[in-house]
Amino acid sequence: MGNLFIIFVGAILVNNFVLSRFLGICPFLGVSKQVETAAGMGMAVTFVMTMAGIITWLIQKFILETLHIEFLQTIAFILVIASLVQFVEIFLQKASPTLYQALGVFLPLITTNCAVLGLALLNIQFKYNLLQTIVHSIGAALGFSLAIVLFAGIREKLELSNIPEPFKGFPIALLTASLMSMAFFGFAGLV
């Protein structure tokens, strides 16, 4: 049980996919101007990452390894991720059209979000069992959501601040992301 807690906390804080592994930077920078939009993207990515982690582990263990076709791993994993993203896109279009429009082009880009594929591949590389895969997938997804919502909150505050002209917009966003990354590096001693 303690091992599961370490995997969970490690995935959220110590090995945060955005701030430590530098995966999923595109939606992190692109959808983080408002907290509401960032929270919506965080929920969508949380669902996709969690389900993709579980489904890809099952496919790896019960299909790819059983039939000795591990070389199809990347293609199979991307198909699973693309299917999940299509499901989320259809759901958001019906349930929350405003969030669907706010996410815009970044919603279909979850398919190519390297954090989702990276999670699926890392679960296999670390040789996690199903329970560890579920815990790691949820932790990594919540870590992504935590990072993007915190970053969006800081960016909203920065919009109201007096920032020198050369640093306005994207430069201050990159500086902020780098400072957040350094702050999360402080969690390295936790696990």
C-alpha cells in the first residue's frame, strides 16, 4: 500500500509530466491563459490519461505480448488515445459547447499530446501491474491538471501586473513556467 502512495505522490509532484518530464508543453502553454479553460483542459486530459493508461496496459499484456507483436505498441497506443479523445470531443460538444469552443484546436491535439503517450509507455517500461498502472495514471493526470491550473492562475495575475514591454505575453509565460519547474524540483526529496 505504501508503494502505491509513493507512485501516486511521485507522479503528481516529483515526476510531474509537465514540470519535470517536460511532456505536454503545447497544451500547457496554449490553454493556460484562463483558469476556467485550463481546468476544462485538465479534466479532459485527466480522463484521457487515466483511461489510456489502463486500456493500453491491458492491450499490451493481453494482446501485444500474448501474440508477440510488441512492435505494434506505438500504433496501438495512439489508436487508443485518438479514440478516447474523439469520445471526449463528442461529449464536450454535447455537454458543454462553451468549453468545447474555448478549448478549440487544443482538444483534438490531446491525441498528439506526448504526455498521454509517454504515460502509456512509462507504465510498460516501469513494469507496473494493473493496480500500479491505475494509480500512476491517475497521479500523472492529476499532476498535469495541477500544473496547468496553477500556471493559469499565475498568468491571470500577471495580466494585471506591470510587466516590462519585452517580457509581456509569451516571454513572461516561459519564465513563469521555468520558475514553477524549479519549485517542483524541490519535491525531489519527497519520494
